[in-house]
Amino acid sequence: MKFAKLFSVVAMLVLLASTSFAQEREMTVDEWRGEINRLTQAKAELTSSVDGAKAEVEALKTKLNGMETVDDCYEGTNKMIGDAAGTNVTDADIDAYRNRVNALAAKINRKDPEKADRQAELNELKADPISALPEFYDKVHNELQRKLDAWVVAPKEVSYTVVKGDHLWGIAKKKEHYDNPFAWPEIYKANKSSINDPNLIYPKQVFKIPNLDADVKAKWDKVRANWKPAPSN
């Protein structure tokens, strides 16, 4: 219908132009014949163009009808993944996998220990055929692995050699240790076999300075925050 309307409009414009030309002066018989032939040729060309466009439209319709729907593509992808896994893979399986990926990403972002446990989880996700889906491949096989590789694990403990003038309060206060003098009991507990009296330590003693987990560190930070010096006399 659109092509027919376009042809009618073009023909009308041509006719108006011809009428306008005829009004300017009287046309001879040969001129009229020539104009008619020209318009006939123009009509034939337009008709051919319209027929060609209709043929293209029909070809596109045929191609569209032969194409798979989005749902068909998803079903085909699920079937390929299922064949690789040796089982049926459903949309529910993919949703569950997505939840596992998101949960692991959150753990890695907050460095939820242990790093080795997170690596084991990631290895399981990599081994799952569902990881081949475009939605997951880069995140599972590249992005999360890069984040894990960049995760620097603090040592569980470091060694410290006592020097003259040291005390547990001061050792705990050091920035490279706890940066909190109130946490000195942690050093004492870790070195009870070497310390008879926490008020008496000696140069050249080697103490273990354990790494504090988040809960223990928070406990001593709270003690420091709530501490108030004794009133002076």
C-alpha cells in the first residue's frame, strides 16, 4: 500500500508539472507524444522499483520466519551446556549459578577469609560448563581470578626481637604491629612460655606478634575508644 501511494504522489507531481508547462504555451502533437512516452517510461521504472521492493520484503519475511526465536536460542544453548555436563541444564540451574557467582564476588571484595577457600570456590565455578555462557565467562575466568591474585594475605604472625626500653604496651602500639597499645595482652598470650611477668621483658627476647582477626581487633579498638585517663590529683 505504501508503494502504491508513493507512485500516485509521484505521478501526480509529474502531471502537475506537465500541466503547468502546457499552460505556459500550447504543446504540439509531437511534444504531447514525447511527454506521454516519458511519463510511460517513468511509470514503468517506478513499477519495476516497487515490484523489486516487494520481492525484497517477501524475502526478508521468509528469512525472519526461518530464524529462531530468543527462547529457542536459550533452549539450544542450555542443551549444548547440558550435553557437555552430561545432564539437563535448566533456567533454574543458570539462576542458581548466577547467585553463586555473585556471592563469591562479594566474599572476594570483602576479603572473606580464607583466600584458599575462595580460590577453591572459584575453581568449582570455572569447572562448571555453565561458565562458558557469555554472561559468566569473563567474570569467572578472568575478573574474579585477577581480584584473587591481587589479594595479599597478611602473615598469621611476625617475629619481633625485644630491644632495651621495650614493653608490651609499646610493642603493641607500633604501627607495624597493632597500632593500639591496649592490645598488648594478645602478645602476652602468644608468648606465655617466654614471659613470666608481662611487666618484665628483656632485650634479645624474640616474641611472636600474631595477626588479629577483625573481631579481636574491633574488641581492642573499642577498649581504646572507651578508655578515660584517671583524674589527676
